Amino acid sequence: MLLSHYSPLSVAEQLGTLETFFPGRIDLGLGQAPGTDQYTANVLRQRVAGEPEFDARLEELITYLYGTGTATKNRSFSFHAIPGEKTNVPIWL
């Protein structure tokens, strides 16, 4: 899965759903490459100023899948990955 095209929250929820249906049979392969040529990548996912880099997105995803299942974006909002919370889906980079 290309973490650069999807939010860590949606990836955690999708993988959590699969892990719930098929326990112990799901793993996640992540890539940092755009997955296509530069022109198509720009159309699919234009970078927004201040958008987190791959490392920050990976850390957020790990928080959803292995940690509390909650990532706090600021002091006001917490996001839960349901059913991804604490599913411990193996991640391959």
C-alpha cells in the first residue's frame, strides 16, 4: 500500500477490518515511492504545505495499529482507528 496516497487512519481502518475478518492472515507492505510516474503522482496527490513526511505518517499508522489506537492531532481532537486499534498487523517496509 502506498502510504503517500492514503491517510494513516484510513490504512489502519482498512487493515483492521481485514484482520478482524481473517485473524493472523494479514500483513501490510508499505512503500515510499510514488507508485507511478511523476506527472500522475502529482495529479493523484498534490503535496500540501506542512503535510507530514513518510516517517511521520508511518509513526501515526504504528500508533493506530500497535499502540493505543488513538492519535491526537492537537489537544482538542483524538482519532481512533476502529477496527484497527491494537490489531498488531505486521508491517513490512
